Amino acid sequence: MEFLTWLEMTDFSTWLRESDWGYPVLLCFHAVGMGVVVGISWMYSARILGYAKSFPLEGFERLFSLAWFGFVINAASGVLLFVGEPRRLAATPAFWIKMVLIVCAGLSLWALEKALHGMDDADALPGAGGAAAREVVVTGAARTAAIASIVFWLAAITAGRIIGYTMPPPPL
Amino acid sequence: MTEAEVLQWIKDLPIGAAVRQSRWLFALGETLHFIGLCLMVGGLLIVDLRLLGYIRRIPMRAALAFLPFVIVGFLINLATGTEFFMTDPFMYWPNPAFKLKMFMVLLGGVNALVFTVMEHRHVLVLGRDERTSPLGKITAGASLAIWFCVILLGRLLPTFEGSTSFF
């Protein structure tokens, strides 16, 4: 708590709270990052669950790099958003719930990525020649990770909205 | 009818009244609006980045198979956006960020129309690694830029609330 109070008293934190542009700019980055990381995660999940089967899975590799970039943008902007209101956010349950959900969503994304590479390796196995080699078997693990990714990001977005509605008033 | 009368008529519609009375309904609308945003951005990234050549080794037809997500996302946001507007037309209508955002949405629509009418059937035949025409790339780049701006302007609506101009 003392650290949070100290953080709140810093010039930077004060500037964030009092400036007209600090929060809006941070929220812009946060919205764009969200669109990128959640959008790509959901598209990949859809593909894993059977949508657009003609779309080759390796096509998602570069998109994943972009998704992680979006994740990093939101981690950075999220840290700065926290720096602006550390005590109020620390006292908001929805904030902690969102953090847990984001970790879960990140883990799902990591599991999806692992599933992608795992399936690429499976293609190289001897005996899987000809047309059969291009047909990648979507494992149950990949499907579970896909559904988890959809649900966790959905819940994180909802929790994010609830933070704004349930933040306590500024401490005296 | 005057502008104020039209806005008042919109404000008096039942949907606006219902949402004004329930913060929960408004929060639900916001959450759905973000979901629509993510669906649109996800779908657009696949389609536009394939058109631009940033992602390759994908038959164009397969990339375009993600267009329905863009449309569904857009429709969700059109519906929730209309809901928001109906709760407080007098706040949104004069807001310069709102006006510019709506203009950009229309521009996005025009850009999509240009692509659909002029490029869609030409790009459908493109296989893995095959490049798009200049017009295909221009509409794809414009699409990303336009919808990026729409997101930013949406985020800036509260900042310009009560203002009548950006300056």
C-alpha cells in the first residue's frame, strides 16, 4: 500500500491523472492493441475449430507475431494506466480479475501457438506423404485452447469495462 | 423539423430511454461494441494483410473467407453504436470526434464498395504467393488506416464531449 501511495504521488502519476491527454492517448493504444491481439486470437480459434479449412495454418505465423506485438502494447499501456490510479485500481476487484483472465488468455494463446508448431512437425513425419500430409489433424488440446482463448478474452474485455464502473472514489 | 426536434425525437424513442435507465444495458452495449471491434479488426487484418502481401502462402480465396467476421463485427457495432446515440443524441451530434468518426466509417464503407466492385472477383483467383494489383493494395492499406482512425476517434469521444470543434 505504501508503494502504491508513493507511486501515486510521483510527478508522472499526477500528470497522468491531471492532464487532458494522458489517459485518452493511453486508452487509444489500449483499444488498438486489444483489437489486434483479441482479433487475431479469435480468428485463429475460429480456424482451429473448423472455420475456413482452406486457410493454411502456417498462414497464421506472421499474424501471431503481430498478436504478440498487440499484447505487448496493451501490457505497456496497461502498466501506465495503473500508474495513474494505483490505489483505486488495486482496490477494484474487477481489476484483479481482469489480470488473472489476461494471464489465462495469454496462456491459451501460447498453447495455441505450441499446437501450431506441433502440427507442423507432424506433417514432416515419415509415412504422412502425399495429400494426407497437408491435412492437419486438429487435436483435442488445440480445440480446447481455442475455446479457452475465445472465452478468456471475452471475459477480460468484460472485466475491463466493469473496472470503469466499479472503481472506488479517490482516496483522501 | 429543426435539427433539435429530430434529435429530441430520437432521444424519446423507447430504446434510448431504456438504456438511459440501466447502466447495465449501457455497459453490455459497450462490451458488445468492443467484441464487434475485435471481430472486425481480426478479419480485416487477415484480408488486408494478404492483399498487401505481408502474409503470403495463402490462396486469396481462403483469406477472403474471413470477410464474414468483418461484416458481423460491423453490424454488431452499427447496432450498439445506434443504441449509444439514442441514449444521448444531443451529446454525440455536435461532438467533432463523433462527426469525424462517422465520416471515417462512411469512408470505410466506400472503400469496401470500391474493393468489392472493382477488385474482389479479380483477386479470388490468386493462389499462394500471387500478388495483388495496385488497386487491391491501395484499398487494403486504406482499409487498415481508416478503421484504425475509427478506433482512435471512438476512444477520443469523451475528450471532445461538450466541444464543438477540435481546437
